[in-house]
Amino acid sequence: MLGPRVISSSANRRSAIGLPTFHGVLYWNSIHWIQANSSRRIGTVRTNPPEIVAGTCIPGTETITILPGAYDITMERRELLKRAAVVGAAGLTGAVGITLYRRPSEEPDDATPTPRETTTPPETEEDVSPPTEETPVRHQSEFDTVVDAVEAGADPEGEEPIGDFLEQYADDDTLLTFRTGSYRFPQIELNQYDHLGLAAAHEEHPTFVAEPGSCKNSDPHVQFSEVTDFLLEGIDFDFTADGAGGAINVIAEGDATVREVNTVGTCETQVTMFRIDIRDPDGTGLVEEFTAENDQESGWMTGAYVGQRHSGEVTFKNCELSDFSDNGLYGSAPGASDGGGGVVHTEGGSYRNNNVSNIRLGTQGSTASGDSIVVESAPKAESINLRGIRFRRGAEQEVQDCEIRFGPDVTESFGAVLFHRENGGARMADSTITMDSDGIPALRAFYHSGDSDIAPVFENLTVNGSASRGYTARINGRHGTTFRNCTIEQTGNHRDGIRIAYSDDCEIVDSRIEVDGYPLILRDSKVRIRNTTFVTPDGERHVDEMDAGPGDFRPGSWA
């Protein structure tokens, strides 16, 4: 099998148009194309291992003439032109192709070389310019075939759509690389590829621009389905044209990576901006530095959705999602009774002003780590319920080292961190919640509808802010709930601390609760308290150890 075929496009081989001849000279694994009778290097084609030894190309022909000792591969015209783009066709007058060749050692022992007419290349190194280091292509060593989109005919000016290019060149073990430009991007579906990649060329910044009117019901704009070992990197998506929109879907049967992808624009009938499923239980997905903002008045719109059949593991790393009306990161669907059960992680993300929830988790082992959540206002939506993190299903999720802030203008919310009744329990640790929204709890757990013995656990948690009225933490029907090494300081008027109802075997350990109202309210609950301090404007009470019940900490008698 031929080695990787890589195009290096830092030099402009189109300048060779009209030249009678140019030469290819071997420099280890690079072929440097030299203008005839001069030392001017026109461009470079790299192969690894080197396949082309040296040769000439005459404008208007479809082959390269190779020096003795190499054998060509016969191709039809269409395949020849495709290969020309893959390895770096010069774009000369007429259709100039470049054909790959095998070295003699790769031929059968009884193969007989066929004599070919040759043109002698420069005899000494002094006749050519020395090779220079070429700009690397992202991930070039990871793919067998690398295609420069522009050299293969994709229009970086956006006049012609790139659908035909994608359908022609997308293939197994193939990387399609795009230079800076605006590429007209029609609705398209690319299916059943093993190791397909679309990426920006090195540090280039290409943009795929959706065509006007492309938003059709809830259909995706692009779907990569049944792909394995898939890569999408460094490409921006522009859906701002009139009537443009649709999701970017990656439905992977194996591993998938989406990195440095920015999107702008949505449409009214669109339901999500991005979707990813890893449908192999052993598969992993990475979505890194994905940025999306909902700037349209769409009805129900999700930033990033993890599909119900997701059964592998996917991580959202350093992503930014804001102003979506139906969840920022919607990661709970795999936890449904008929879901795939796949794990969802988010690391170092920034989530702002997303309705329903900013981060929504629902499968065992899912995590949020190092994320920042800011809720200051609501996006336009049919109904408003702003939540920071929502544990929707499953149990044993974990939130670590996160910061959540609710601003003073938020009025409609069940709470900053919320446990749905179908969630069995989760752990939140080493995190901070700043609650400046009056009457809204920082923590809220509804009655658990199942029989899980997992409980909510809060450890090394700080809750601060100026919120007045209501409870800082409201726990209902959650046996075994634990507060350990927590600090609650709410400065607003008539703000209460922790309210626990209909819950036994709970614990408050090594903690401090300071509020303007009642620091602890128990209703039909039993709580073991150890080394904890309660503070109100009326005084301070330190409890070394106590088994508290409904008769303790009643309003008016707690001190």
C-alpha cells in the first residue's frame, strides 16, 4: 500500500502556468518543483516514504514523466485528477495530474521495468534553491491521505458550494484540510466513514457559510453518521444568512473529536445547535473549545445535546454555551430508562444565561469539573426556569471545583443546583455558589421517587451572596443528605439557612451557617450535627455533637 500522500501548499504552484517544463527533485521525503532553467522553487509535494523520485510535467498533459527505476499506477482520468488534488496538482493550463509511483522494491520479483522518456533534472544542488521547512498540516501524520480542499477545487470565496467536493473526497483514513476562506456550505450528510477528518490548515481560520433558506423544520444542516475515529477541527460555522440554520450532528459508532469549532446564528425551527452521540460503549468523544450562542428568538433551542443512544463517554472541555432557551449542555438523555447509559463530562466550561439548566446530567459517573456558570438574565422562551446544574436522572454524578453565580435580577428559578425527583443523589465538592437572587435557593432537592440509597452530599461547599428571603438550601425527602465542611453566609434580610424535611439519617459536620433568618429548620427529620456553628444577628451557637430532631431548632428557640 502506498504511504501517506500529503500536500504542502505554502508555495504557489499555480505560478507554473505557461512554463514549458518544471522539474521535481528529491530531498529526502520532499519533492521540490523547480522552474526549468532556473533555481526558483515553485512548490513542494511531500510523501512518506518518498514515492516520486524526480520528473517533469508538461502543461496540457495528464501525467508526470518519471526517471528510470519507478513504475506508474495506471488510472482512469477521474481518478487521476482526484489523485492530482490529493498529492498537490499544480493547477496548470489543461488538466495536469500527478500520479503516485511505487519504488522498484515494492514490485514483484519478476516485474520488468518499462523504459520511459525522461527529462534530466538539474545535475547539481547548486542549480536549485535549498529546501525550506514547510508549514505543517494539522494531523497530517495521522491520516493515510490528506487533501488540500482549495487545490482539489473547493471555492474559498464562497461562490460555489462545496457539497460536491465533500462527497467526492470524503473517504476512509482521509483528512480534508481547509485554508482561510468562506466556503459555501449546503445541507449534507456524510455517512459510514472510518477515520475521516475535516480540519483547518495549520493556523488558518476557514468558515463554512450556510446558504440562505437552509433551515428546514428541525433537520440538521450537517450530519456525520456512523463514523468512527472522526475529527472536526478549527472550522467556524456561520448560520446568519436569512433563513439559514440547522444543527451540526456527530453520530459516531466509535471515537470522535470536535475541537475549536465556533458557531453563530440559528433559526426559528431549529431545536439544537450541536449534537453528539458515541454509540460504542468503549468509544470516547471529545468536544473541546466549542462555542455557541443563541442570538435568535427560537422557541426551544438547546446548545449542545447528547443523544439518548449515547453509550460511550464524551467530554466537553473549555466550551462556551450561552442564551439557549432549552438547556446549555443537555447531557441527561442517555440516563432515560431506555437510554444508552453513556457518561458525560464537562471540564473548564463557561455557561451563561441558559434556561432550564446550564448543565444537565443524568447518568452514573457523569461529572462537571472547573466549570463557570453565570445566570444574570433569561433568554426569550415560552416559560422560564433558570438553573445552574440540574441532576435529572441516575445517581452518583459529581460536581467539583465549579463556580456558580446568580445575579440580583433573576426572579424565576427553582434553584442554582437542583436534584430532580428521578435523580438518586450526587456529590458537590470544592465549589462556590454566589446567590444574589432574592427568594431563590442555592440548593434544592425534591423528593426522590425511587429506592436508591445514594443521597446528596455537599462537601467543602461555600454559599455566599446577598439574597434575601427564602431558604439557602431546601432538602425534601432525601434520607442521608450530608453537609460536610460547608460554609453558608447569606447577608440578605430574612434569609434562612438549611431546611430539611421528611429526611432521616442526615448529617451536618464541620460547618458554619450564618444568615439573617433561621440557620436550621427541621421538619419530620433527624440530623446528626457535629462541630458546627450557627450564627444569626441574635447570637451564635456552636454544637460539638447532637442528634437533632423535629423538636430542636424551632423558630424562636434555636439559640
